[in-house]
Amino acid sequence: MSRKFIALVSFLTSSCVLSSVAVAQVPKGNIFVGYSYGSADLNHNNRSNLNGWEGSLEGKFLPWVGIVADFNGLYGSNNFPSSTQIFNVDAREHNFLFGPRVSVSVGKIRPFAHALFGAGHVSVSTTGYSASDTSFAEALGGGLDYKLVPLISWRFQGDFLQTRFFGNTQNNGRFSTGIVLNF
């Protein structure tokens, strides 16, 4: 056999071994569950503090790019003044979002950014009155995962969440933290 052939076979074999080792270190995806806080623009003059949950599922199709399905529920109440009295309004908001996420691992930290699009649904009620609406929703943001042990991380995430309930545009902040299970 020629030296060139042996060198080519050695190069291809080592490249395959190294690439399979590199792919084995990249998680195939993750599941996130945690607490979510929303600063909601339910009334243009008064922001509401909403608390709830968030969960997401990410599947990787490249080592640094994945597709995310993100769901959250935010709940709370706020007082809205009118010319004659103050109304206490209870709100429930749910968002169903999907889109790409880019990330890279640097030691124990994995920063990420995403653009998620989908639908939001809100229900508001006060004494004797209730209403609900569904609209387009988008979340632009990111965060970081901190590796605690090999398959478990802790996430810190922040998003600019925009909805269009009742014919108005709401510009909300959404902040989440919780546990990430990597697989």
C-alpha cells in the first residue's frame, strides 16, 4: 500500500472518531420547568405584577441550534382606577411559543438567545364582568444555563414578550428561573 493511502485512511478514521466524540458531548436537547414573573402592560397607565410558571422543550438539530416549544402561565390582580371607583381586576395569561434558539457551552455556562413566536391568551375578570382574548405573541430574549451536575443545570432567562390583546399592543417583561434536565 502507498503511504498516501495509509495517510488518507488514518486521517478519515481519526476525523470520524473525533467528530463522534464531539457530538457525544453536545446534549440532544433539554426540558426546563420553573418559576416565571411577568411585568404586564394590562393597562397603559398601570403595570401588573404577574407570577406563574414556565416550561420548555428544546430539541437540537445542530450542536449550537435548537427548536424550542415554550409554554407559560402568569396570574395576578391589580387595581385600576376609574373616574368614580377603583376596580380590582384578576388576570390569567397563557402563552404558547415556538422558534429557534442558539447557544454555546463555555465551561459550566451555556448562554443562549431565542426568537419565539406563537399565541397568547388572556382572561380578565372583575365583579360582574369578564373578558378574554387570544392574539399573536412573540418573545425575544435569552439567558444562561449553569451546569450543576452532568445532566442538570439551573436557568436564568429574560424575555421581551409582546402581545396584542383587545386591539392594543402590550410590551411585557418575562423573567424565569428553574431547573433544566439535559438529555
